[in-house]
Amino acid sequence: MAPYTAAAPAGVAIRDRLKGLSDQDEAVLRLVGAHLSSLASKDLAVRCQDGLSHGADRWAARKRELTAQSSARWAGAISKASHDQWALARRGQLAHLQALGAGIATITYRLSLPVGQKGTKNAPGGYRSRQEWFAKSRRLRVLTDRLAAVRADWQAGRVRIVRGGKRLARNRHNLQAAQLDEAGWRERWEAARAFLQADGESGKRYGNETIRVSPDGEVSIRLPAPLARLANAPHGGYVLSACIRFAHRRGEWADRVHAARAVAYRIHLDAERGRWYLTASWQRPPAPAIPLQAAIAHGVVGVDTNADHLAA
């Protein structure tokens, strides 16, 4: 492959543990996560049903329905997350189509060659035996049928998404192989589906008005309307007893918070360890592309990636 210049990172994400949460804090986080998870599941189902016919008017209607059960900002975060999940599933579906097409083309080509014919540097040869040729001909039929089904879904705008993950959902039907009991699986399932994330907002205090982290590490959450009774701060807010201390990129994060630039936050539970974490993320302005010749004009450092060390 010809050398090229890689683009700079488009975003940053840092994570730290929420230590010292009280029992009340954990109860509130679980209630908020479960309530918003229910709304997110329903909204994602509606988005998937709309398929390719979804438009701005439909998006606005979804947000209005969510606002009555949460808040305007929570509704915006949930509807955007549903849209992003649908778009990601579409990109994965397209990649699957391309992979199936490439596999079918390769098998078809090798089946057309005499058995035992050797390949070249740029093209594979025929299959080694009649048994392998027969097995691959059956495989070709399976891939062709699968391609037809995936193409039909693609043309209809139909995607299949499992909130919480398909692998974890399948583990429910074979708990022994997953080395889980029903209670342990349920804990992981609810933690994976909980919705406790908010998009950043430029110009807002501390970069966000839904999940907010002050410069000294105080974490506060704007509660959804049905859970406003749990508030321990003005305007339906809840302040956690734990403070956050970002060790990585703390200076860059603090600069954004002081300047009221957008910072997105996500609170999530590692059910296996029983630990709560908070992830902060933000976007970086796109950097201008530098031609390869300009990048190496004054010399470069070559790095050899070994199993246990890097050699420059």
C-alpha cells in the first residue's frame, strides 16, 4: 500500500470512576437510567419503523412525545441517539452487503477454475479437491440467499438493532455457557440498556445543562419530570455525593468547561465490577490536511511495533 498521511483525531473521550457514591445516589442513577431506557427503546422502535420515510417533521413529533415524559434536552439526546443508532446499523448493513458480494465473487471465481490449479500472486487458484469444491458450492448457495435477504432489508430501509447488545441478549438463552445466573445476567442487561448520556451544548455553563460537571468535579443531573421528586438541588437537579477527578487530559477538559464550550457526558455502570464511571467527550476542530511530501520534508521517525516494545 502506498504511504499516506493519516487524519488527526476528530474527538476526545476521557473516563474516570465515580467513587464514594451513596446508596441514594446509586438508587437515583438506576431509576433515571431505567426510565430513560424505556423511552429510548420505544423511540428507537419508532425510528426503525419509519425507515427511509423518516424526515424532520417526524423527528420533531418524536421529540414532542419524549419531552412530556422527560425534558426537552433529554428528549433531544434520546432522539439523536436513536437516529445515530439507525444510521450506524445502515452503515453496518452496507458493509455486510459488500462483504457478502466479495465473498460470492471469490468463491464463484475459484469454482470456475479446474480443481487443483495453483494460484498466482494476484489471484487465488482452484480448490484443492473435489470435496472442497462441493462444500464451497453449497457455501455459495447459502451466501447467495443471505445476500438476497440483506439486500431486501437494505432497499426497504429495515434494520435490526438490539439495545444492550445481541451477544448479551443471546446469553440469556444459555446462561450456563456464559457462566451467569439469571440475576447476574439481568444486572448486566439493565446496565447495558440504561440511558444516562447528554450531548454537549456550546455557550451553556460548564458545556452542558443535562449532565453537568463543575471545574471542581461536582456532578449534577437534571432529573426527568416524572422523577423530579428525588431532586436535592434547585430546578429539578440532583447533585451526586461523589466528585470526579479526570487524570487524563484534565487541563484540556478544564479549559473547555471554563470557556463554556460543549462537553458531552455519559454515566455508565460496569455491572461485572460494580463500579460507576463517567465519560466526558468533545469534538476537535478539523485540522488542515498536510501533503505527505510536506510532512516528511524535515525528516520523520519510523516506529517498529513489536510484541512487547516499540522501536524508533
